[in-house]
Amino acid sequence: MLALALLIALAAVPAWAQFTGARACAPCHPAQARSQAASHHATALRPAAQTDLAQRLSARPLRERSGVEFAYAQSADGVAVTVTQDAARVDAVLEWAFGAGAQAITPVGRRDGKYFEHRLSWYREAGHAARTLGHPGTPSETPEKALGITQAPAAITQCFQCHATAVKPGPDLSAMQPGVTCERCHGPGAAHVKSASPSDVVRLSKLSARESVLFCAECHRATAPLDDPGSVRYQPVGLMASRCFRVSGTLSCVTCHDPHADASLDHKFYAPKCLACHATGGAPIRECRRASGGDCLACHMKKSSPFPFLTFTDHRIRVAR
């Protein structure tokens, strides 16, 4: 745990001038740089002005039972949102698009100097906007409430820190690089670029399995009640509760996932990972598809949809009932 604490501290060290940007990593690490640049991590945060979010949010009329209506338009600063209810009206600009769009995109803006998470997000499965996860299910009473939930500085700072690189507390975004890039996980790279010494960068490959999972859990969460169906969205929670994790001593997120690329959507890709520990000997077990190297996930890591338009793979490896 001490090693993990030191690594997290290094990754968050306030040495903003030492951040070089992902392009500086590419000459020596071309394969990882190409793969990472095309990943969902790299586009976990984007300026709303550089996206088609306004068009996505406007795909169909948006009106609540209380009479609140939403309208969106592209602007130079992002996505202009207008919320009306009879004669009442509120205008704001959605500045940031959180999420690569693999599942959803949630807009964040500012009003009166305070960041707010917009009440509506765009969902890939639905193909249109719907209520943002965690927002009240009852109709908005006023346009102000329909705009979204104001976020405390510490909370929104954490949001930016998990979706971007080189975020200063505050949040101060003056040095921020949108998206999870090399230095978000490996720490500021200026010294490493100059010296090429492994000691000048966070070497995640040196972590133990538990430390590795907890490092990912800094953003993917490490705690949630296992009896809560919604905990399936926090992969480290289920993984660390698995007997496979507790017994093996070697199983971690990177056992199955290349951290520089998107997770494979091919279930058969994972069968060899499972069989590395669970190779069957003797007569094949007819009832279990692992004997033929098939789809282990269908039985042991089922998908579930605890929230509308969102589907997750349960990382609590077991025979699901």
C-alpha cells in the first residue's frame, strides 16, 4: 500500500511545468502511443465545441411533464443550452463533454462561476438524450433545476482529474490536457524525456496485482456495496471480491486488458486468459464450454443493465445465479 500511495502522489505532483504532452512519448513508444491515442481513454474528455454533442442532444424534442423544455445549439464556446418553462428561461453554455461515447456523453458547464453537471446526457444504446445517471427522477420544478446539479469544487476537480491529464486543484484547467493520456498514469514526463531513465517515470508494471487494481480504482472505484446491483459499474469492486483474485495473487486489470487500448469486445479473446489458470486436465467437462476454449464470460462474467441504456460486464468472477 505504501508503494501505491507513493505512485499516486507522484502522478498528482503539482509540477505542472514538467508535463510534456503525449506527443513527446511517441518517438520512443510508437506502438503504445498510436494505440492509446485511438482509445476511449484518450477521448474521455473533450471540449464540447469540438464535438457534435449539440446535434446529438437535439435528435428529438426534449420536454418534461412539468413543461420544462430543452433546446441546444452549437456555439464558439461549446453547446448553448436554453431551458424554458412558460415565461421563465435560463441560458448557459455546456463547455465539456465527459465520456468518449462508448456508453454515454455527459455535458458539464458553468453558471455564475460554478460548474454544473447537465440533467441530460446522450446515450449510445438509446441514440438520444435522457436523464443523467444520479439526477432526480421527478420532473424539474424550475428551469434552474432542470439545468443540472451544481458540483462542489472538490467533486468536479475529481471528475476532471479522472477524465483528463495535468488538472490542478480548484479545478484549475490552465495546464489541462483533455483525455487520459500517458502522463495521467505515468506521471509528469519531462525528466524521463530528457534522461530516458526508467526511474524518472511511474513504472506501473512493477506494481503487485493488488496495487495495480487499486491504481485503476483511483478512477474506476474500489468501494461499493456488493449487494447493490449498481456496483457492477465499478469493475475493481467485483474483481477484488472474486475468488480468482483473492487466490491467484497475480490477477489484475492488465491480465486481461491492455491499458493502452480499448477492452476487446470479443468474448473468445478472454478464454485463453481464463484457461491460463483454469486449464482442464483429463476428460473434458461436457457441460462447461471452457473445455473447448469457448465463451467463459457468458456464465462467469455476465452482463447486466442496472440503469437505463447502460450495460456493464460483471467483474465479480463466479458462477452467476
